Amino acid sequence: MERSSSRPPMPLVSHASFTASTTAPPVISMFRLLSHPQVESPQTGSPANTSPSGRIQGQYISKDFRAEVIDGIGEIVDELSQVEDQIASYALEHIHSDEVILTYTSSATVHKFLAKAAAKRKFTVIHAESYPNNHRDTHAVVAGRRPVGSGDEESLSPESFQKSLTELGVTVILIPDSAVFALMSRVNKVILGTNSVLANGGLVAAAGTRVIANAAKVHQVPVIVVSGIYKLSPVYPFDYESLIEYGDSSAVLPYEDGDLDKIDVENPLYDYVPAELVDLYITNLGGHAPSYLYRIVSDHYRKEDITF
């Protein structure tokens, strides 16, 4: 005789109701925080009810996040506006009288760094023109005019017109890129700008920067890179070729005379410069060796922010 079980049958739970009861609160986007500042969050310890649609219902507390987000954005804007002045404050520690300094491209950070030192130092600047992608802006910076690439209306204000280094008493020599190696033996130090600084101490800068850094290494000339901390990236260049962008090939070889057959023309916009070609980074936090940048990365990025 079979024994009858006194246990009641287990209730059947649908997949939708199980998922709804264990699902975490939805992630709120930054756009929603700014457009709808009154964000509701479930109160801890309160029972949650499941609606027919599968959403959790319960008691909520409203909180205004928009003011905090706007304050955070304001702090970032203030920090960015002060970066170049903070970097320039270290100029007198690294630039001495009667030195010959070589620079490249029309970097505003480098220009302000040199201009700060020109207030109390007399030195010579050799400026490579950075052909073919940045030579017009370089000529404008050397002449004290507004760079060609800055076409916004705010750049037309009187504050945007920087004084040229020659007006500040600095001797400036504009040279073609092909003359860099020949003149490197007369240079005391190289000061460069950058587009981004990588976690291993390397950098991504305008095309031609690596050639200058290699020439400086051959002649044992120190290379100094000025950059704000906001340009520091937690990325390691395992495949540095993927970091290189290419621009309009007609800037190198124009097509005005007709189409070209059986030829490929490439115009790289950026170069990857390894850490061993850089001697010192000057940031708004001071001077750092390339081997120390990993520590700054760990201070400014959390692991969950760099693990994709």
C-alpha cells in the first residue's frame, strides 16, 4: 500500500515573476538625471510588490541629483581652465638662460610654458613647422596670429590673441622638419606637447614627434613633455598601430593634376612615442618620470572604470 504524502504540492513559479523579484534597481543614465532631477529610489527595508508588468512597486524617496552633477561639471571646467597656468609655473625650474630649445607643433601648453620662462630668461627657440597637418597653425603661433584651425567666435576675442615669443624677447627660428636632425646637436633640450599620455609612460602626439624624439636620443638631448593630468589615459598600448589615425592624403600629395594610379598615399595624424624616448613629464601636479605614471593612473582611475 502506498503511503500518501502529507506535504502540499510545490507552487509553480513563472520565470517572469522570479526574475522580477530578484532584479536589481534599474541603472539611471546621466541624461535622465539632468532632464528629470527627481529620481526615485526604493527605501531600504520596505517590502516590494510586483506589478502585473513585472516591475517592483514600493515606497520611494526622491532625491535631487542635478545640482550635484552640475557642481561636479563646474569643478572639472575650473580645473581645465587652470591646467596650462599650473604647468607654466614650473617653467623657470627647467628653462635656463642662453639655452637652445627645440619644440614642435602649435601646442598652446608649450607656448604658455615658454612664455612664462621668457619673463625672466633669455633663450632661443627652434620651432619645427610640423608639415603637412599643422604647419599653418605653427606659422600663426610664431607670428603671434590666431591659429587657422580655431574658427569659433570665442577665439576672436582680444584675450585669444597670444603674444608671440619674439615680442617677449625670445629668439625664434622656424625650420622645416627635415632640418631637425642636423640642428639637434646644438639643442640643449626638447619640449613637446601631446594629445594623450598612456599608462606605460608612452604618448600619442602629432605625426613627426617620434622622429624628433629619436634624433634627441641619438644626440643625448633630454626630452620633456608638458601635459595636463586630464590627458592621462589608463590604456596600455598593446597594439599601438590601432592608436594611429590617418588624415587626408591630398595634404601630402595633392590631386590637382589628376588622379594617381598604382600608388598608395598615407597621411598619419599621430605618432606613438615609447616611454624610453621621454625623460620627464611636466604636469599640473609637477614633474614625473615616465615610470611613475602608473601610480598617477591608479590615483585617478578606479579598477571598475578601466576594465571594459
